[in-house]
Amino acid sequence: ASFAPVAGLPAFRRICVLFHTALARLLSKETGLQSALESYLQMKRLNSKRVWVVVRARPFNDGPGCVRIGNQKKVSVTGSGTSQGFEFFSDRAFGGSATQEEVCGYIGSRVLPHAMNGEHVCLMAYGQTGSGKTHTMFGSLEAGENQGLAFRAVNMLARLLQEGGGFAGLSVDFSFLEVYNDELYDLLDCQKKLPKQRSTQAHCVPMGLTRRHCKADQMEEQVHAWLREGAATRTVGKTVFNPRSSRSHGIVLLHLCWGSGSQGQKSGSRLLASKSQSLRPTAGAETRIYLVDLAGSERAGLYAMDQDQLKEGEHINLSLSALGRVVGALATGKCKHVPYRDSALTWLLKDAITGTSARVCMVAAVHPGHAAESASTCRYAHQYSALQTTSGTKVPDLTAEVREQKRKVDNLKHAFQKALEGDEYGIAWTLESLSGTVQPTRNARNIVEAHPYLSWTQAHQTKWAVRGQRRDRSGIGRTRATVDVPEPRAPSDPPDGRPLADALAAAIRQLAASGD
């Protein structure tokens, strides 16, 4: 075992109990080998993991609150409105004392390195209104310790790119849009309304969306400025529980366009070092990073201060419900249809929220003072964590492909049956037509109309319509001509379109045996 590679040790100790015991004894003596094995297993877990769920509770000064966090992973919600309470284990849970640097550092170190291998990444904040989603995602728009995940993610990406070999051959495009009242608006173009149409067939990117371009080595400065510009034009409003509540879903898109010079880079992630060669992005590929700040779910009539806010809250709840149906359909793995088009939000995030096309991290923001809403958020986070495996998310595509193949098979069967029966100008595939003579059928109307003295009358047409559609082709309006079938070709004869004698005899014997 001391001569075996670290990657082979897990399989080595599964051979039998004696091997397992011997390997455990060896690892207890050699701490270096034990550390290498633990690092390798951690790398394997992170490579296979596609969905992370992080819970963050906002600070609460009016007592202990309804949210309890234990062992940095267990989340418990108790209090009125939660019946028997709710608890689940997340990937990581942060209390009210956690700083932006701690939360963003954990998320960025787990998810962002996958973008260096060409995989799409989605960072999403979800929760009730006033729970701290926008603070987690954007925070302070000025530089400082309160900057949010969006700004810090850009800094982390720049650092990973620099560690991975520089910015050669890489360009960055930036887009910022919002979903307001189930409509798409471009925040970098005076809130221009966008159609729900793809710019390309491969990606769910709205047609006409602004894409601002910058060089990779200037990404931090340029993208920070564009983030401030887009966040300043986003639709916000004052509600009962939040003086500056987001009234729309904000989506930031970072497009990393890999050029020919980026293929020679080394992987910037130590966690993914073993797969960097196989997952390295190819020239011309595009990696998208989604930064999503969802609007908070609201109870009708409790948070709105006027009729416009009541309508906004209705659209917010409808889009979040559609998102919940999509997640629920994918989590079961038995769905025949995923309702992506039920809302503009789910249509836009189709490539980002499933865990198949992208690595996803959802930050579930909870308010310790609102037990019912916090429990609902945790239930949704628990359901979202069920998207760890990719097989369930591929079921809809596989089901659609099976339906398409069945449709093709049915069409081929119908065409084959039609060929067996023969058509108006063809020859039916029968034993007589293959062995003796063929009787091609010609349309009598064409012959009559082509004749210089005859004419096709209404009586001919009536008789043809009534008696001319028989399956045996013996109705009025058709003439038959008997033509001898040419002799089969001998193997020594040159190819001239005639079938070989042996092949024709085999086909006749097979038809005779089947009784057709």
C-alpha cells in the first residue's frame, strides 16, 4: 500500500477486512499519507457536488429569536406559526454575527473554482422580504467590509485567473437585468423591455440584452462600476418591514469568453487539480456566472402599502411559486414535464438553477423574528438540496427524447405499411409482384385530359369518387397495364439495377414462410 497511488487507496481497502485493517494501521503510522488521502477524498467530494445550500440568519436584538444554529450546519426553526417546528442540515449555516467576508469566502472557495474549468456557476439569494438577501448579494455599493457577494466574487475570479496563468486570450462581458411584474428589463439600457426570446438556440439569454465588454485584466474596476450602475436603477420600494425592499428579481450575468490563448493556462483551483486537464475550457467556449438576488416572498395584504405594491407582491409570489414547482419537479426525478415557461424568472434561469448545467449555491436568508416565513424558507432550501444528483434533472430531457424516437418509429411503421399496400402510382409489395408480373396503375383522368378529343365529365368524376377508391385498385377511373418483371441478375452479370437471383429467392421464401 505504501507504493500505491493515493487515488487507489480507497479501492485497495475495500478488497477485504484484512486489507482494510492493514491500511488503517499504515495510515496511523504515516501521517503524511493520511493527510494526502483526506485531501484526495475531499477533492472527490467537491468535484461530485453540484448544489450547495447555505443558511444565513440576519442579526436580531429582540431576544434569542426563532432560528437556532448548531454545529455550523444544523438549522432549527421554532415558534408560533411553525406547528411542530422544522429542522434540517445545510452545507453551512451562519448566525447573525457572521461577517460578509466569512459568508462570501466560504461560498466563493467552494463554487467559483469550477468556473475556471469552463462550468457555469450560479449564486442565488432566497428568502422573505427583509431577511437580508440584497445585503448578502450586494451589500454596500462602496468599497469596504460590507461589500456583498457580487463584488467579492468578481475579486475572487480575478485572483483565480491570475493564479491560473494570467488573462491571455480571455475577455469578459457583463449584463444586468431584472424581472419586474414577470417582464424582463435591461438595467444597463434605461430599463429597456426585453422579449422572452433566446438570442441563440443553445443558451437562455434574452435577445437584445446589453453586453458590455472589458478586458480580463480590468475586470475588477469595470465590473464594480457596472454593478453600481445597475443596482442604482433597480426597482425598489418602501414596505411595512423594509424601507428599501427589492420589488424585482435582479440577475447579473458575467460571460467569460475563452480564447485560444487561454487553453495553455494551468488550473487555478487546487481542489480541481486532478480534473483540470479534462475540464479545461476550449477555445471559443463561454462560461456564464449568474448572480441572482431574488425578491422576497410576501404575504398578501401584510407588507404592501398601496395597490401597486400589492400587484408587485402578487407577481413576486407567482414567480417564486413557479420556481418552487420547477425545483419540486426536478427533485422527484419522475416528472415528464418541467414548467420552465410558467414565469419569466424560471425561463431565464433554466440553465442555472437545476445543478445539471451549472454549479449552484443558494443562500437561504432567514429572519429570527418571523418564525413562519423562516420555516417556509428552510423547507424550500431543504427541497433544493435534493438536487444533488444530476440523474433526476436529466429525466425530462430523456423522456422527451424517448417520445421523439417513438414518434419516428411510428412514422417509419406507417411508411412501411403504406409501401406494402402500394400507392396510387406505385407497386404493392406482394408475393405476386416479386415473383411474377407487376401491374402498375395509371390514373385515367390524366390520360383523358391529355387526349385531344376526349374530356373528363362530371359523371366520370362521380363514378371515380364513389367506386374508384377501393383498396384493390379496380375502381372506375383507372387503367391497368401488365408489364413483365425482368429476369434476376446472375452474380457474374454487371450491376444494372436488377436484383440478384439468390437475394430475390431468399426474399420470396421469407415472405412465403410468414404467410403474407
